[in-house]
Amino acid sequence: APFVVSYRAYSADACVPAGDGRPLSCPAGTDRWMNRQLDDAERGTVAWAKRDYMRYNYCDDGWRFPQGFPAECSRG
């Protein structure tokens, strides 16, 4: 890799699959980030990064997925 990334004091509040098709299991109060919407400024920042830095998006690559795109590609 051309660079190395590391994190200090990183703590993840993750929701994990419960298994057998059951819904995600989230520690109490930690699922707020999953339901959060970006505000206009944040959407603008994402659009800027996508426009100026993203070179490939597999959700735009129909040739790669002739049977249909992965589920995450339908999320906006």
C-alpha cells in the first residue's frame, strides 16, 4: 500500500447480525448512527469527494453484475 493508516482510542458501536435471519442486535442506544440522515452540508461534502476523488463505483458497473446489483447499490 502507498500509505499506512492507524487509529488511536477507536471504539466501534456496532450492530451485529443475530443469525438465522433475525434482525440486527444492537447494544441499547448505539443504533442511532444507523438511522441518522446527512444534512445539506454533509451531502455536499460527500458529493465533492465523489466528484473529485472517486474513480470507480461498482454500483455503476452493470457489466460486472449481469444478474443485478448488490443490495447496497440501491441505498441512496
